[in-house]
Amino acid sequence: VVMTAVDSAMGLATMLALPEPSSLATLELRYDELRVPGECDDVVVSAQCESIDDGIAYLHATASDSAGVFARAVARFILTPSTSGFFETVLATINDREGSS
């Protein structure tokens, strides 16, 4: 479950770092669990896009609980130009909802 959350957070960090909409896919993901997380703790995932070069995004992420970081990850995402309009539709919907509240 945590690895899926890390992958999703990295995908979102990539999308937020892009100057224009693009499709993306996880090309490579390395997940290292440093220790077992606490049973009842909330998990906080933080992801950062380090750079985007030649259609590849490079990222790192951490997963933390109340005792600190328990997992780290690095990944590469491949980017392709968006042609479906899906991303633009999602952004327009979010903007419409924020404007009406």
C-alpha cells in the first residue's frame, strides 16, 4: 500500500513540475523500506521531482510515520505529449469547482 502511495505521489509531483500537460508512466521505481512503520501511525508521503531531461522525469520520495522516515524511493517517469485532453478536462473541472465555492 505504501509503495503505491509513493508511486502516486511521484506521478503527481511530476505532473506539477511540467510546463504543459503530458501523459506519463513509471519507467523505474526503487523502493527501500528502512524499517517497519508503526501499526497505528498515519503515513505521510513526500515526493519531489528533481529534474526533467529528454522526456524523462527523475524523482525521489520518502514515507514517514510519527517516528520519522521509514522508506525512501527513487524513480524515473517517461513523458509523452498529451493528446487525449484528459488532463486539460480535469484541470478545468477543478478550476470550475474552486471558482464556484
